[in-house]
Amino acid sequence: QIYSLLTIHLWTSSWTITFSPAEITAEKGLCAVISCTFTHPDNIKPTAAIWFKCPKGKCDEDKIIIFHSNKPSKAQEGYKQRVSLLETDLTKNNCSVIINDISENDAGEYQFRLPGSNTSQKKVKITVSALTQKPSVLTPPLTEGKPATLTCTAPGMCSGTPPNITWTWRGTGDNITEEDLTTMTTTHFSTLTFTPSAEHHNMMVTCQVTFQKKIQIEETVTLNVAYPQITGNEMVKEDGTLDLTCSVDSYPPSDITWSKNGTSAPLQNYTENATLTISNVTRQHAGEYVCTVQHLNRTMTASTVVTVIQGFPSPHIVWPLLELNTERCSLTTSVLCSSVNSTISLPVGHHNNTTVECVSSNVVGVVREKLQVTQNKSQEKQRGKYVCQVTWLESHSFPFPPTVCNIEDVLYI
């Protein structure tokens, strides 16, 4: 019995190319990545990777080559330096390609080939849309007085022409450092370094990214600076209640201490919002109150001046002896800070050897001051101006007697 041994060698005889996905949408200025894999017969070794752009569906002309791994010069002028393989080792069966600096002209169908292959005419389609991806602006926690760095990362993970990154900053004259940190990792970003202050709170900072000198996209962030803020009524009536709140938006929570006039002895200690309440206020409670905030290794302070109002409301000034004789009189009243000034002008000759009285009053009390008017014959044709000034201060619960009450500015008429 004779046996015949038949050895059959099975060869992988098919060529396949797979695009995943078969249609891609790329945004202007960014890049398009075509994911591509292939198989080939075991007895054939791939020697080159060639990519074509197919105008009107035709992909059989050398002039439409956009990438040739062995002959880069064969690529169209507009695609040189813009197209590259993601994996240059063809033995890994990876034909994925990246096209950088995408523009409207890149829309269309593309095809991949290996020399000597008999693959079907599969194509991948690229659609180009407007740039919508925004930059990413990273803002760390901002604390008053502590240097901070903002980071703006351009959209896309592309290795093409680096974009231009600029900051629009409505600052207050602080020293700001802008540094472009574009690297070879296909991520482009820029940093902005500054020292936050209370003036930066709620300020807007814009990062603008420009691709190919004409395609722009931007992102705006609002700064949130942790700093102590004091709210409450800084003017308090005598015997009233003082309420001051010191707050700071911070994480972790801050420790807050109230003190008065810079003394080291704290009035009260709090965490987060701190409200200082003092009842039955007296004039001794007037002065500067300091809120000290301890956040991590930073110390911040805010202060306010409390005024205790005791001559409240402001006094009203009248001239009772002149009310019935107002012909040719001129009366003016003005208020400046803690003083009320009342001035009346009239002919002196009509009021010789009379007493003029200035009366100031409010709900707290009444004070009076008198002026004796004496006229000499040489002053018969003179006009006098009576000035009565009343001052009320924090340390008194009623208006002062007039501090000025005299005749001045005598004029010939």
C-alpha cells in the first residue's frame, strides 16, 4: 500500500483596508485623523504607504497624491508638511494618518494604497465645519496676595502650525507675565501669571486662540478671588446695635478674627462668615475694626471705621427775632461734614441796639446764642452779615452751642 503525502500551504491572499469611521468631520484650523488599518498577503511585505485625495471620485493619478512615505516630494504642494502617518512601521498594519491645519479645501474623499495591492477602491470622506471647540482655561483657587497662574490650552491635539495665543486682560497695573509653553506633545498652551487682589474679583479674562492667522476662537472666565469683605452699617446711633460681617469665599474654610484699633486681643473668633455684634453702643465703640483672615499659609486683613452718631438727627437753625422783619434779608443754610452753617444778611441800620438770636435744635435738645448789634453813626450806611455755625460731634449727645456767631463782612450799600 502506497501512501501519498499532500502538503497544502494556505496563504492569506486577501488585501483589506478598513476605515473607522468612514466619514469624518473636522473643524477649521484643527486637524483630521483618519483611523486606518490594513491586511496583506503573508508573502508580500508592504514597502510604502500612499494617500490620495480624490477629486470627483477619481483616485488614479499621481498628481493627487497628498502623502508618499518613500517619496515625500510626490505630495501636492498644499499638503507637504501637513500630512503624516501616526505609525511609520508598516509591519504593524496601521495606515492611520493625520492632516493638520484643516481648511475648507481639505473637504472631500481620500484613499489609501500600498504598492502592488489589489485592494478595492474604498474611500474615506472628510467634511470641514466651522471651528466651535473653545480653548480650555484652567483657573486655580485665587487668594488675595498669593501669586497665581492661569493656563489656556488651545483646542485640538494637533502637531501642525502652532496657534497664536493671546490674553485680553482688564487689569489694574499689576505685573503680569505671559509665557507661551508650546511643546512637541501636540498640545499648545499659554500661561498668565499675576498676583490677585480684591480688585481682580469678578474681573473677566479672555484667552483667544488664532489658527492660521485668521481662524479665531476664545474663552472668557470670571475670576473669583478669595479676600475678606466687610459688610454692615458703619454709622451707628448711640445706644444702638453694631453689626459687622466679615466673610471670605475660600476652601478650605478660613479662620477669621475681629479686633479693634489694631489691638492684639481678639474680640471674637470665627470660621467662614464672622458677624461682630455689639449692643448698647457708646462713644467708646467708635474707631477702626480689623478683620483678620487666616487661609492656609496666607494672612489677609480688611478694616472699616465705625462712627457713633450722637447728634442725630442734624440740628435745625432758626433766627426767631428776625422772622417778623425779613425785608431786604438774605438767608442761606449749608451742611458740611459735622457742621451746619446758617448765614443771614440784612441792613445793620434797621436793627441798631437789638439782640439777634441763633437757635439750633433737634430731638435731643436745644442750644441758643445771642448777638448784640450796636451801630455807630459812621456805620449808618453799612450792611452786616450775621453768621451762626452749629457743630455736632460724635462725643456729644446734643448740638454744640454755636461755635461762630458774630457780625462779619460789613459792606457799604
